[in-house]
Amino acid sequence: MKTGAAVWRLVVVGIIAGLSFVLLNNVITQPVAQGVRTYTAEFTDTSGLYPGADVRVRGVRVGKVQSVELERHDGQSVSAVGFTLERRYAVVSTSRLAIKYQSLTGSR
């Protein structure tokens, strides 16, 4: 009888731990809403930027970086950054994009 109670408790704790792990993983990855547009922008310095990084407008996460690739244009190396942006935001010809440090350790 004691073995059955111990197994039951172990199963309950395992289920709670599994659900907690899934919830924590979803909070950390912070998925973006479904309605997004895809853009590409060119920068001269993207050191520390990585796919999956947040795209923010006034500190609010509105998209994700999809890719960071090195390209050559007119004898100059530039980084082409592919990113998504929620549909309620847009990039127009007068938009100014910047890559800023997210923390003091240099992650962007």
C-alpha cells in the first residue's frame, strides 16, 4: 500500500514539474502574435545580434530577428538582417532603425 501512494505522489509531482517547465519555456521565448510582416534591413555593424532576438518599439516587443547574413554591396560588406514586425507597425522610407545593446554584457 505504501508503494502505491509513493508512485502516485511521484506521478503528480512529475506532471506538475512538466507543466511548469512548459510554462516557463513559453515565457522565456515570448512568442510574437500571429499577424506579422517580414522585412530586411542593412546595417554596417551587427555584432552581438542573433536570430531570435527581440525587435522593440519604445521598449515593447513587436517582433523577432529571423536572420543575420553578411552580404557584399558595391565593394562594402554589410549585414542583412531579416526580421518580423507585428502588422500594426510598419517600416516606411522615413523610418530609422537602430541596433541597441540590451544589457551591459553586450547582447543586442
